[in-house]
Amino acid sequence: MSKKDIFLVGFYIVFFSIMSLASVVDFIIENNDDAYIEFFFMFLALVSMAYYLYSKNFTVALYGIVIITTLTTYALLISNDFNLSIFHSTVPLIYFALFTLKRSLIYTFIHQIIVLGIYIYAYNTYPNHYILHNDALLAGIVMGSLIIIFFGIVYHISVEKSYQKLHKSDKQKELLLQEVHHRVKNNLNIISSILGLQLLRETNEDIKEVFEKNRLRIDSIAMVHEILYTQNDFQKINIYEYLHQLSSSIIEISEEETIVIMKDDVVYLPFETVLEIGIITTELIINSMKYAFANNDRKIYIDFETTKDTYIYKYQDSNRERVDIDMMKNNKSLGLKLINMMVEQMKAEISIENKLGLTYTIRIPKDES
């Protein structure tokens, strides 16, 4: 839930809490009319909240709960025979907390006009009403309302200034993080280019292969920073978007066409997890391109699922030949060491099967912190 959602749901909870307490007290003192009014508006608020949870329409829900709250104060003022009430006086505080200063002043003015109209009607209708015809008490109500409105204006201005400072600070930090990711990406690209130049000068195929693998490893890391540089959320990355880009980049170096099959889905993961999966995927694709494709069926299947507590990463190539998995696990190659290192860092579990192709399944626990 976003901060706006949390704030709105919190406002609903506060309204329910106050109305529940008030209705219980009214039932105890046998003030049934007020209790029924409070139950009625609680029901309206419940309907409004249900609509919000279903539609996720923040604006409609916001105006809904504000209107319900305001109407509740009018109903309680009338049902209490126009006796002193603090509820309608505090309504402007809701406006100043939820809306802009201009809107708050407009809504406060409309609210005060309605309250004034209710009091004028009551003043003329009940000539013997003790409070309505007591100048001192009426002056106290007016002064109290003005003090609350003044407090609401000061509160709104101070909160608005604080918010603007925080927003400016967040914007500066966001730009700084973008610049950091941009510089890291550029530096990694420079290293990759240096390795590429060295690759062109080498004639030994084994050495060229080492340079190419290391360049791909660096590119997989640079790609994460490239994605972060182009988006606003630096905490989460769509793993499928990243794996699409990564696999396409690696496949480009192959002289034969290789098809990578994966869902066009959206699953957001933390930056560190994406980085580690990227390194693993790079090693697996390189390994498949080197060993798995003895025939023309050059396919790679990548899938990523998420459960309540676990991310499940699956990688499968179309190699139909039997592979000695135990011997492969004991292989001392750098690629396998990197895979095992990443799995260990993620505190994950890896399993390897040889069914219709070599299949890697990595179960990664979600970080709840």
C-alpha cells in the first residue's frame, strides 16, 4: 500500500473507532437517537471503504469519507437540540489535513455557512432555547471555531513547508542515485570495451573465450544499473524485463540463432537479487551455448515464479543428451563457482535435473526485512 492508501485507511479506522465509542456511550446513557445516527453513518463509511478497496479510487473514497464525517456532525448537532457540540467545530481540521490550502478554505467557508444556516433556523424556531439565545455562549462557539480554523491554517502551512523540504530532499537524492547508477554503468561499459579491444588483438581461442566470458559478466551487471538509471524506483526491478534484455544481449554473440522462451510478465525483485540472478543466468546461457546445442534445436526456457515465501527461478535448455550431474557439480570451472557463490549469497537452494534438457531450479527465500 502507498502512503496515501495507508493514510486514507487510517482515517477510516479513526472514524470507525470514534463512532463505535460514541455509540456505545450513547446506548449506555440511553441516548438512542444519537446511537442510531452514529450506526447509520458508520454503515455509510463501511460501504465507502468497501468501494475503495474494490475500485482503488482514492479521490472518490477521500471525498466520500469527508462528506460522511461532515454530515455526521450536522445530524448530531440537530439531534442534540442544537446544544453545544465540538464536532462541527473540528470539521475544518479534516479539510486542512487532507486538501490544499485553497480547497480547505473554500470547504471551510461552505461548512461554516451551512452551520450558520442551521443555527439561524434553530434560533428562529426555538425562541426559548437557553444556548441559542445566550449571547455569551454563542460568542464562545464563534471564537472557538475561529481559533480552530486559525490553527488549521497554521498547521497546514507548516506541514506543507515540511513536505516541500522533504520532497526537494528526496528529489535531490533520487537524482544523485540516478547519477551514481549512470556512472557505474559507464565505468563498467568502459571496462567491457577494454576487454573487447583486447579480445580483437588475441589470436589464441582459449584466451579469447576467457575475455568474452568476462565481458559478458560485466555487461550483465552494467545492464542492471542501466535499468535503474531509466526508472524512478531504485528498490525494485522487473526481473522479466531484465532477463529479456540480458538474454538478447548474450545471444547476439552466437553465430547461430538461439531462441529464449519466457513469459511476458511483471515480477519485481530487489536490486541485489536481480544482480545475483543476472550473474547466474549469464553463466547458464554461456554454458548452454558452448555445450548444449549439438543439434539445430537451440532453445532456452526461463521461468520465474513467486510464492508467499519464495522466489522460484527455473532455467532449462534443449539438450537431449544425458549429462553426469554429479561430475558437473564437482567441476571446478569459474562459471560454476560463480553460480554456487550467488546461490549461497541469496541463501537459496539449487537443484539440477536432466529431464528433456538440463534444468536448474533455484528456490530463493524472500527477504521480509
